[in-house]
Amino acid sequence: MKYIDEYRDEHLVQALAAQIARKITRSWSLMEICGGQTHTIMRYGLDELLPEGIRLVHGPGCPVCVTPLETVDQAIAIASLPGVTFVSYGDMLRVPGTSLDLLRVKADGGDVRMVYSPMEALKLARARPDRKVVFFGIGFETTAPANAMAVWQARRENLDHFSMLASHVLVPPAIRLLLGGPHNQVQGFIAPGHVCTIMGYRQYEAISRDFHVPIVVGGFEPVDLLEAVFMLVAQLEEGRAEVENQYVRSVSYEGNLPAQRLVESVFEVSDRKWRGMGVIPQSGLRLREEFAAYDAERVFPASHLTVAEPPECISADVLQGLKRPTECPVFGGRCTPENPMGALMVSAEGACAAYYRYRRHSAQSAKQKGAA
């Protein structure tokens, strides 16, 4: 199958790993931003295939994982209201709030639905004018165009019983936060290919220049990621810091301009809190004033309280690449996909879920392995 099989070719993978091994002369710490890339790395054991000098750490590239606990609690509160049909992607249904999750609301009689597209939520709103239909619009720049279109279409059709609880975040400000952190050890970034499909990669040039750090836009298959690692290592070994595009089959420099214009017409940039990372200035999208009637935060006002994360969960450190999931004391024990303590164990793009699924060892067994 074109663009799939050849990017999983064992001989290409082995050849790229050998090229990387020949290229490095010292140790380098690289971060992949996207959770989908993390799962590919774990699934195919790419980190174990690389030479010891390459350390891959995992970034905050999972929209479910970075949705703050306060927003999850707000979603649960809205979903519990009479007359509300709450619509969400499947991953968000199992993310634990302070005391319960959206699936528990559904089990207790709430009208909570799972969809694969915001347009499904819009279709539901057309069919049920007697219900207040609320769509949980989370994501990075990737899902913003479809969510913007749903709100734009709802206003066009005067579906005033439809609204969106928006929790959109933007990648570049998060990279700046990580690079400016006092404990940062990342020396190169694999930028998320799907985000760049929409936004292009112009906006990464200033980051690369300001922090003198190489950034390579990468895809999601094994060959994509190893080629991106090789391109980063080549820059680091040569003392360069540039933005390069490995994912040329899907990403252009400018990105998808019609999609960008649609997003800008419906959303505006705002400060946004990231789970485990705090408020990052100008790192989110909120609905513009002219779409206020479709903004669930305004339709269902709630008191914004600061909610503490479970003390045992180290998701904040994992999201910033400071620790690995297996360094968490509850990983694989009290925190599993069936009984998650944090969002990173729930999401299909969560780093903890990737380690649990493909490595299947607890924090304790990891310590024993290290001692051996």
C-alpha cells in the first residue's frame, strides 16, 4: 500500500539506525512532541533500536492529556445538567475528573454521547432541537478547522441550542515554555506532522533561531521518525539549528491556508492552562465574541477553581520530558488503563498508555531491571 508499507520497511529502518549510529559522536536528547509519534516509537521499539547516545523523551503532544482538570470537571458539571446532551470524543469520556468521569455521568443517567467528528454533534443538534447539545472541542491546531466549521455552521443555521466547550491548545508556545525551563535537557525537537499539515512550519523558525535548537517536522511511521532523528542528529553534530521538513508528502511551508483562515474567523488566540504545566500565555484558542452564543463556557457559566492533581501522579514531569512513565510510583500498579489515575494512561496518544501497552512493566519492575 503506497505511503504505508514502504515507511515500515525493516531494511530501511535498520539502515537509518545504522546511519544514526555512524553519525553521532556524543549524546543527544531529542523530544517528539506528538503522542501518536510516541506510540509508534514504543510499538516498534525504535528507542531500543537507536544507539545509546540518543535519548528520546516525550512531550506534551496529547490534547486529552493536557486538558486541565478544571475543564474536565466543568465538562462533567455540564453533562450532568437536565436537558443537556453532552457529546465528546471517546478518549475524554474516561479521563478522571476530581471525583468521577463522563462515563460515570452516563451510567448515572446523563445523556453523554461519543462521536468521531464535531459534524456528528451538529447532526445530533439538528435532530434534537429540544435538547441543549454541547460538544467537547479539544485538540491542537489539527482539529481546530473542523471544530471551527461546526460552530460556523451552527450559527449559519441558527442552531442556538448547540454550543462548544472549547479547550484548544497551540504547540509553539509550549515548546518555548519547555526550552525556557530551568531543567530543560532537550536539544532537538520532532515537530508534529499533523499540526504542521494545517499550520505549516513557518512559526517554528523563530523558536529555532531564538533558542538555537534544530526542529524537524516528522511523520508517524517508523521510517519517518528515524529519518527525522537522523536529520536532527546531523544538525546537532554540525552545529546547525534550522527547521527542516521530513514529512514532505503531507506538509508544506505555508500549510493549509483556507483552514487557517476558517480557524481565525471563528477563534482568537488566548492564554490557556495546560494540565501539569500551568497557564501558558497565548497558547490556546477561544471562540470570538461574535460566536459567544455558541460558547459553552458562557452558556453554562461556572466558577473557575484551581484543582489539585493527584499527588502520586507525575504526569506534569512526563509531559515536560523530565521523567518517563515508568518512574511514576503508581504506574502499572494503582494506575492502569482500566483504573487510570491520570489522563496520560487513558488517551490513545498518552505516553503512559504507550509504555503500559508495549512495555508492560511497572515502576517496581523497572527499578529491579536497572538494579540487575
